[in-house]
Amino acid sequence: MKKLSARRRHPLAALVVLLFALAVTGGLYAAFSPSEAKADDSSAQSLAIEEGKKLYAVGCASCHGTGGQGTSDGPSLVGVGSAAVDFQVGTGRMPAQQPGAQVPKKRNIYSDAEIEQLAAYIASLGAGPVTPTKSQYSPDGADIAKGGELFRTNCAQCHNFAGKGGALTNGKYAPGLNGVSPKHLYEAMQTGPQNMPSFPDTVMPEKNKQDIIAYLDTVNSDKSKTPGGLELGGLGPVSEGLFGWIFGMGAMIVLTIWVAARTAKAKKS
Amino acid sequence: MSTTSDSAAQRRGKAPAGERVADWADGRLGIYSLAKANMRKIFPDHWSFMLGEVCLYSFIIIILTGVYLTLFFHPSMGEVTYEGPYVPMQGVRMSEAFQSTLDISFEVRGGLLMRQIHHWAALVFLAGMFTHMMRVFFTGAFRKPREINWLFGFLLFFLGMMTGFTGYSLPDDLLSGTGLRFIEGVFLSIPVVGTYISMFVFGGEFPGTDLIARLYPVHVLLLPGIMLGLLVAHLILVFYHKHTQYPGAGKTEKNVVGMPLLPVYMAKAGGFFFLVFGVIAALSAIATINPIWTIGPYRPDQVSTGAQPDWYMGFAEGLVRVMPGWEITAWGHTLVLGVFIPIVLFPMVLFAIGLYPFIESWITGDKREHHILDRPRNAPTRTAFGVAWITAYFVMLVGGGNDLWATHFHLSINSITWFVRIAFFAGPVLAFIATKRICLGLQRRDKDKVLHGRETGIIKRLPHGEFIEVHEPLAQEQLHMLTQHDQPEPYEIGPEVDENGVKQKIKPSQRLRSKLSKGYYGGDNVIPKPTREEYREITSGHGHH
Amino acid sequence: MSSHEISEAEDKLPEERGAASVVRPADDPFADPGLPPHEHRKQDIDERAARRSERTVALLFTVSMLATIAFIAAYVALPVDKYIYVFPIGHISALNFALGVTLGIALFTIGAGAVHWARTLMSDVEIADERHPIEASPEVKSKVLEEFRTGAKESGFGRRKLARNTLFGALALVPLAGVVLLRDLGPLPGTKLRHTKWAKGKRLMNYNTMQPLRPEDIAVGSLTFAMPEGMSEEQHDFQTEIAKAALMLVRLQPENIKDKRELDWSHEGIVAFSKICTHVGCPINLYEQQTHHVLCPCHQSTFDLSDGGRVIFGPAGHALPQLRIRANDQGYLEAMGDFSEPVGPAYWERG
């Protein structure tokens, strides 16, 4: 304690206090904000334990009803088709963990075979969009530039010009599209998961969807080219302004301090 | 005079070349007299005095790179089909302006670098002006005789915003077109003449085919020309007034202490230009700015989420975003308050700080020249006002980016909007009160330090068991620094009834001034600084404490 | 150094200001001690240290020269379309990166060298310079005023009132010539903002395919954009027309439509709304198919498409205009007229 009080006048004391305050603030935020990560593990565990039971009865029936007719907690699955199941379960959105503005993407807990079984069961309840085949969603040979135009017309308003995602009302959001597989992109357009509108083949033919997938593959994947350097999140002027202030203006202030500082004096002998 | 000219005549032909050139120039321009006054001009050294230079240099960088860009940019809205090397745009219809921007980015070697330097330098320019303005504000450097120079600086900031916005609009990409669409809405919201202004500016209905060609001379000639003039005037006044300085030993209202222009300041300032340019060039090498090739060409029926202007307009964007949608329709006319109020509020908030020096000098009635800067704590009301203003500004920046706050902090966009609506009014008030308390607390601490010395953190136990902390008396420089500031009396109206019993006429403005003046210098708003008597009493006596 | 003469007591309290006596520290505990004595830097007293500094400065300038040469080499050697992967920046243009880094180094080292030179080798003795009041002395002021009065009198500006007033008149009028010239900047508004390309019988063309839309193409929960038949990107006025005519189509269950007029103007639950926000005209189409809300990405105005396009949040001042549609004999969707009210932002004459 004595040491502490002796150091409280130290030039770095303010910094220590600041770091402490930041840690407390962060801790409070963590305590009050919904912790998804924790729930993730426990539910994943609990689900793993119950494996072996009938997949639907275990994973889905509590919200969507025993026959997929829907309840107050989940919509009817009659007629949503196998594509919707493949998307929702394949991206880990379903089964949902908790009610909220939107069901987030998370780790998928079903094997491909299980998803297929689920999808077949749901498809048997009523006709709907069918899980696409590779030839349908493959971007090979598609028109990238046309895809860009289609993307800016149909998608960019929610997902941003580079597919980085954006906000919707009351805590809902359009997710970022990097890392989403072509198959899931295709299914999302076809089925319109959650609040996303669908873009059925009648208004956006298969070819259009392939163009869009090809465009995303070009501008929003790990191998996308960003000629100018860091992409800064691809979010536009806000992140650029932040970067400009922190690294541009920050560097300028560091330089002014160096230029104006006194040169070290020789020690008095 | 005759002797000097004689000696010059004697040396003619023998003087070194540089001197001969200088002689030639002096005979025509009088450079020696100019140099006599300025060559060894003293500039005080302090990091915060170099913030203005950041702006000056980034402005020069913007002009240099801007001139380069004009060589390749086509300010035309004529529609073309892209056939250049950038695959995701091949076959897309776009304006010539957009196409030439793509060409600069993908075909002109170094063109992308110049574009990025131009844009990064613009962001740093505005950030630098903001920071510089805040330094001047909080240290009271705008006081007499520098009020006009403050106004010049403020206008430079304002015009910088406008120039930035017009430049942002030129490439005719999806984001900048969205910004222009917003401008159309702003024009339309102006009562009575709105539609006329919109038609005249756009040359017809939005977007028309004229706008880029019209914005171009405004961006490259008109606004930068005015700014250059203001900038030169700003610098001349800095030279003429001589720089302010922070209080300290040996520094008075009648002198300026620092290093001479030649050589130290010239080397430092000249070198600093290269440092600024170097940093911005490096920034442009590693970070993309305004990647119009992914944003795409403008079409009025397309949009991207996260549609924001550059940071310096973010504050206006915030005002527009959080304003409730008020609209009054009566007698066949519509008053679009939901748009009109924010765009009127936007310059008003800016001018509140722009005109502040005149307001302060009116309230305080201070007619003296000030060359020693205030420590912000010693002007609590001004400091609190400044912090309140910044609070309002940053609350609106949050409002302008509410969608990104929502996605990145997992919040609801509607709650953020409501938060900003409330915080725009409550935040500045809280910030004002808190800042003032902090300033007064610091004043109290200064007083304690002067009277009782510095707390050393060493605890001593006295023979009778009492613990005390050892205080160390301050050095003379610090005693001086902590007591040198003025503490003027508030402005008094004087008695309402004079000695003859005649009632004096007191204008409402006088009452207001007296009230405000009390807010600056009145009893609760100032901690009386220690007097010599107090100091002597404490130090000469027992040395207790 | 003149610095020691200037311990003029600036610390004086306001009431003492102006008294020009120098207060000695003995009398005044808060007196200004004057500029501190100059302390030498290492380079001032140690020539070896100074030479080290010089070598550092020279090294920095040499690096700059090398960087400039590298800049030119990169400009010549690197093709403009070459991409490289630089961790952690990404797949970036080799030329932009090379040019930027070399230019940055070339410039920065010049600056760093100059500043290092100034900081370590040039004199760092602080000098005090005197200030002089900005205001002119009373003598100068009275002389100037006198001269001005003489000049003003000689001009007869105050006496020759007729000449003066007509001069004011002429100067006030002549700028009008410039104002008049601005008239042809654009056409008068007229009723232009009230009309769009939509008209009775125009079919709704799908943006994506440019094919006419049929009711059965549009599923519940889907979002479709349409433009009037006969428009194409190649037309000269396409941008101006699409800025007003852009349309979005969604299909609701008819029982979910709360507004009676909206139901009347729909076709089998298909409703067509203007895509142009009524706030400041951004294309508004962030459609949430479960809530039937549509959000504007620019300023977050939110409209309820199941309730007549009513504003439910944000800065927009009135509902989204709806286009009345039906299916024609061939089974295609068509407009039953233009929008009944102006689309886009409100304006004074809108009413």
C-alpha cells in the first residue's frame, strides 16, 4: 500500500487508472450484454448428449410443432422446402438458441447426412424450393460485371456494396457475406431466410444468382483484390475517417511532439 | 546611406553570386528590409503550435496531387460503357467521370497512389484544422488581437468541409451520388424557392447531366482559390501578430520566446512538411480510401447500406438522421421541417464556435491584447463551453454512423437514434457542468500547490504520533506559472439609481451581459488565486502541513 | 541574452497592471524568475556526439536518395496490374504499394534529417523577441484621420449629393446583370416533380431480366424491382427518369394489409410502392419480409408496407406513394396511371 501511494504521483499513474477504468467498463459491458458464447457451448454440449434421438423431434419440434405446423415460437415449415432447411441448419442458424431480434449464424452441429435427412422430412410436408445442385450455384463462367449490377440493385441496400453487412430496424441486421458458401448464398436468395426477402427464380433466374455469387467471389472473399491496400472493413467513409484520425492525425501529433520537443541536455557535471 | 552604397559600389563585381542575385532582387522588391523584420523572427516551440502546420502542409499536398488528378479526370456525366481492365466493371454503364476515375486507379501508373494521397490528405487536413481550432479555442489564443485570424481559420475549416464534399461527389460513384441526392432533398426543403434552386443547380431534374461539370470548377478553382487567399491572410497575420506563447518563466505579454526562423524554425518547419507528406504517402500505400471500383457507378435507383459522407460531414449527417420527420402542409404548401431544421442547425452550431471570440469579448469587456495563453482551467466557463460544443459535435457523429454502431456493438439502430436525440440536448449540459467542476478543482489544486507545496507521497510520523505527508515547496518558475493569470472582476451595471435619485436606463442587453459576465468571473465560477499575503503567512510561519 | 532583462512582472494582479516597476523576487514570492539559463546539449560540448548527429542526418538524406531511385525503378519495372499478397494488408497492387512506400520513405527521411539537424546541431538557445502593440499611437491615428478628412472633403463626396446618390444607384443595379445571367442554369420547376414515366397501361418490367412481370412471378416474402415499360439504360434521360420511377413490388397476404386504399390499389396482395424515400430521395428498399417494414439506409426512415407505406420511424415526413396496379388481359401486371402524388422528398409546392 505504501508503495502504491508513493507511486500515485508517477507520470504513468494516470495511464494505469485509465486502463483499470477501461477494464471495468469492458467487464460491465460483458456482464450486461447477452453472452452468446457461453450459451453456445452449453447448448452444443446438451445437444451432443441427446444425439441418437429423432433429429426433428429433438432439435426442431419444440418450436415448429411436432408435425412442422408451427407454434407461437416458430413458423410453420410446411412448404419451406429442403433448400430452407439446408440453409438454416447448414449455417447453424437453426436450431435457434434464444429468442431475439434475429437468429445469428453459428457453428453447425449437424452432419451433412443429418441435414439431408432433416431436409427430406421437411420437404415431405409440402413442396418448396429444393436444395440446389452444384451446377446451379457454381459461379464458374458467370458474368461478374452483370453480377455486380444485380448485387447493387438487389442486395447492396442491406448487405453493403462489398457484402459487408448492415443494420436493419430494432437490432436486426443483414449479415456480412464473406465466407458464406455459394450454396448457402444461392439458398438464401431462393428462400429468403428470416427477414430477408426471397428472390425466386421467377423474378431472378438461376443465371442471375450465379452472376451474383461470382461477383461476391471476386470482391468479397479471402482472395479478393484490394489494390489500394487495407480494406478497412469495406464500410465506407466511417471507417476511413476513424483510420484517418487514429493513424493519420495520430501520427501527425506524434511527429509534432518529436519536432517541438527539447533535445536531451548533457548531464550537468 | 551614402557610405553603404559606396562600399557596395566598391565591392561590385567581387561579391558572391548569391549576394548579387539578392542585390538585384532587393533593388526591385526590397527584400532586405523584409528579411530584416522576418529572417530572425522568433517562433515558440510547442507541439501544439505545429498543428496548424499539419493543415498547411496537407493543404499543399492536396493541391499538388489535385493538379495531377486534373490531368486525367474527365468531369462529365456523359454515359459510356466501361471496357477497361477492371473485370467486375466490364460492360457496365457509367459516367465519364466515373470511368476516368477507374482509369486513374487501374491504368495510370501511380494514379491510384495520387488519388489516395489526395483523399487521405483531405481527411487529415480537416482533422488537423479541427484539432488546431480546439487548441486555439481552449488556450484562448483567439483573444484580441487575433479574433479576425480566428475567423479566417474558422472560414477555412468551413470551406474545407465544402471543398471536401464537392471533391467526394466528383467521381460520380454510388456513395457520392447518394450524397448529391441528399443535397437535392436539402434544396427542395427550402421554403418558397427550393424547387427553383434545385432546378438551377442540377440544370433540371436530379441528377441531370450538368452537375459534375459544374461542381468541378467549384472544387478545383473557386473554393481552393478562396481558401488559398484566406490561408495567405491567415499566415500573414500570424507573422504580424507574432505567435502566442504558454505562460512560464521569462515569458511576458511584451515578448515572445523561442527559436529564430533562420535557421532552426525553417529547418523544423520545412522538415515537417516532408514528414507530413511522407506519412500521408505511406498511409496511401497501405490503406485503401474510397474504393469506387467496389462501390460502383451512380444510379439513382441503387443504394448501399452504410451510406455516409466523409467524417467532417458526419455531424451534419447525424443531425439529419435523428431529426423527427416533421412536415407541415397547409394552404397547398409544404414546409419540410424534418430536413430544413437540421440543415439550418448545422451552420448555426458551427457558427456558435466561429463567433465565440466576439461573444466572449463582449461579455467580459476585455479590451487588452493577449499574447500569453490561458491554461484551460483558468477559464472554466470557456473551457466548459468548448467541451459542451465538442460533446454535441461527437454525439452527432455517433448519430451519423448509427447504423455502424448498431452492427458493431450489437445494438438497435432505433435505440441509438433515441439516445442521440436525448444526448444532443443533455450531453452538452452535463459536459458543461462536469468540465466546469473539473476546472475549478484544478484551480483549487493549483492554489494548494502554491501555498503548501507539492505532495511528495512521503509519509512522516511526528513524535506525537500524527502522520503527515511531506510537502515540497515549488520552484520559483512554477510559483510564477501558477499565479500569473488574471482574475478580472465581472462586469457590473452600476447602481440603478444614481446619486441624484434619477433612475438610470438599463438596457436588457446590459443585464444579459452582466449575468453572463458573472458566469465567467462571478463568485462561484472562480477560485481566488493565492495572494502574496496568504503565501507569506503560510511560508514564513511555522511550516506546518 | 536579452532574456534576463525581461522579468517584467506579468504576475501582477489586475489592479496593479500598468505600474511599470520591476518587482524583485525578494519582494514578491510569485515574481517571474526570467528565462532559465541555457543548458548545453551533448552535441554542443562533445564534438564526437555532434559528428555522430551529422552522420545520422547524412544517412537519412542518403536513404531518401535511395528511396527516390527505388521509386523510379518501381515505376519502370512494375506492371500496373500486378498484385502481390502482403501480410496483413491483403492482395494489393504491387505498384501502388511500392510507389507509396518508397515515396513515403523518400519524403519522410528528408524531413527526419532536417528536423534532426535542427534539433541536435543548430543552436537551441532560446531568444526573446519584443512585441509591439498592434494599435497605432495616438499621433499616427490623428494624422491618418486628418488626412482622411482632407481627402473626403476634396472629393466632395458629402457635398455633391446628387453625384453620390446616383453612384450608389448605379453600383446597386449593375450586379443585377450578373444575376439575370444565371437564369439559364436550369429550367423552371413547373410540375416536373409531379410526374413520372408511369402511365395507364404501362407494364411493370423486372429490373433483373427486363421482362414484363406476371402476378404469379411474385411470391409472398419476395422483393422485386420494376421500371415502366419502354425505359432502357441507353436512353439519354434514363438516370433522371429512373430517379423518380423506380418501383418496388412485394406480395402480402391480403388479410395482412391494414390500409383499405392500399388493398384497393393492390393486385392479389401484390403492392407496388415508390422506391424513392420521401425524406431526401435515397432508394429505400431494405425490406424486412416478416415485419413488412422497409428501411432507408441513408437516414433510417422506416415505412410500413402493410399499412399504406406509413412512416413508423425516422426523419421522413410522409408515407411512401403507392402505384395502383392490376393484371391486364394477357396476364401481365400494369400500372393504372401515374403516382397520385409526387414521389420523393417533399418541397414547398407539393401541398
